Amino acid sequence: MSDAQVTQYTVLLYSDDAAVRDRIRQAIGVRPAADLRVEFADASTWEDCRDLLDKYEIDLMVLDGEASPAGGLGIARQTKDEYATPPPVCVVLARAADRWLAAYAQVDQTLVMPLDPVTTGQTVAAMLRARRNGAIPLGTLGQIP
């Protein structure tokens, strides 16, 4: 596939722990699929997330559900509540049993630690392709431009 056919996306990675952000970044990779290239924007606080959302076009948020003091589930829900056209959200959970909380937070997808690079890449690629094809994330108040 030529570089002309590869679409570039910006993924916001949130965790209060830089090592967790690095593990998520490595699991996703810069090319989660042949037709996708990813650049990452790192955030370690909710304020960082808000700043990045306000200043840049973020195509996907991948949030650490175990972060503190603001957890990924809370940030996901707050993003859905505060932004008319939020990007899709994937939350990385420590326990699969917490998926019900993710549903309440209007999370579009979940991943469970430890991250499997194949599953993670496939999940992220599917979410980015859906965004490219006009899918509207859960909890969106408006229409995606």
C-alpha cells in the first residue's frame, strides 16, 4: 500500500502513569493496520485531555481506566457530556468485569490489561475506520462534521 493511501490519525493517550501510556502506545503501534498511521498526543491529567481536545483534532481517545485521581471512565463520561462532537473513546480496564461501568460511561470500546497487541491494533483500527466512514460515537449530542 502506498503512503498516498495511508490515512493519518491522532490518538490521545491518557494515563497518570507514563509507563502505562508507553505500554498502550506499544500495543497500538504507529501502524495498527496497513491503511492507518497513528500519531499520539499524551495527557496525564483531565486538564491535559481538555486542552488537547480544544486545540487539536483528536480522532480517538484511549484512556487508562485505573488512572488517578481522574479515571478513564470518568473522563470518558465527562467528555461525552461536555463536548457536542467528542471523538470515540476506548478505555483500558484492569478487569473485564468493569465493562458494565464502561457502558454507563458511554465508552465505545474497551480493552483489558494485559494488552494483546493484535487485539489492541485490531480494535483501534476498527474504531478509526468507523470514524473515517462517518460512524457517530456513543453519547454524541451533535453530528460529526
